[in-house]
Amino acid sequence: MTILGSGTSMGVPTLGCDCRVCTSTDARDRRSRPSVALNWDSHCILIDTGPDFREQALREGIRDIDAILYTHSHADHILGLDDLRPLSFRNKHKIPLYADDATASAIEKVFDYTFAIDANYPNRARVEMNRINGAINLFGVSFQPVPLLHGEMQVTGFRFGNVAYLTDMNHIPDSSLPLLENLDVAVLDALRHTPHPSHSTLPQSIEWANLLKPRMTYFTHMSHDILHAETEIDLPANVRLAYDGLRIPFEI
């Protein structure tokens, strides 16, 4: 699993900001919008395509994509969809996209020229939307949707093998906890130190890590309130901050 982006919706550095994180020379403090790429055998699966996807794909040498899962419809998770165009032209078949109904409907509205029945733009992305109704089997691996709350909005995390990717959330419903047992790796939203109405904070995410008890936890979707080197010193031994380009081994 490659962390394509570990930042918040505004990214870090944040436009117009001269704080010590935004001006940091530590490459780990430069955070693009949140997404991950999963690679096994010859397959590549993405979770979300944010507005920085083009640069992320160039950085990581992504040339072929087998499928994309979407967590929700906010701009920082979907607006890179149009950058799939040159990669989709390489495929004999349309790239399958997977999202819950609300997310799929929003994406289809934003990218009407791609998904409309009468869409005729010849260079539109060659993709196909699929509604999530349960676990998805992709190339022999089951991706289990995990319902989460992002403020009052229901969003989707994903569990695959013994890994869970849970971004953009501030509450895990009790009914989702059984889906998160016996994890080797958890990637959790940890926006900042202070409370936020729709994101988990660093202290809250440490509590989630203590509750879920994965062997390793990585925090993502971090704002310019978190200085990497300084913050990581005080974290438990099995909790680390993600950063753009981090590669995390996992078993399927």
C-alpha cells in the first residue's frame, strides 16, 4: 500500500500560510490530498482520486489501474477522476469504479460529460460506475465496506485482508467494529490536535488505535497543525504518521 497523499482537503503547505509546518523543509510535512494505491501481483487498485492524483501518479510511476474504490464524494477525494483519461485509453476495457449510491450519484453529476447517457465527448475517461451493495471481490481479494460517520455524513472505509483504510471520519459506529477485528494495519484519519466537527483528532485516533488494537497504525489526512518529526516522537511505538510516498507491506 502506497500512501499517495496524507494531507487534508487544503493540502500542506496550505495556500497563503507561513506557519512552521507549511514552511518546513522536512519532505514528510509536504502533504497532498488523501489517497492510496494498493499493489499485489500485477494489480493496482486505488482508493479515491483527489485533485493531486496526476502528480501522485507521476511520482509513483502509476501506469495501469485495475479498479478504483471511492470513500465519499468530497472534492478532495474525487476531482482527480478526469486525470484517469490517458491511463484509461491504455485499457481494452473501461476502468471499473466502485462507490455507494450517494457517492456514485454525486460523481456522475460532477462529471456529467463522462457519465451521461448521451455523453459524446470522444476523449472522456473510459470508466464504468458500479454501486457498492456489499463486499467487492477484486482479483481474488475481498474489499469489505466499513460504514463510518464524517460528521453527519455516512462515508465508506474499506477492509482488505487484515488492513483497514479509514479516512475522513470522526465516528466508527458500533455495528462497524466487528469488521475491524484482528487487523495488522489500520490507516486512520487524524486531522489535528484540537476538536473538529467531522474529523478525528490525533488524541481521538490514538484512542481508536487502542480500541482496534492493530499491530501497526498510521495516521493520515493531516493538516498543517501537525509537524511530522515533533509529533511522532510522542506517539506510541506501534503508531506512526503516514507521509506521501510511504509504502506499507500487507498480506492478502
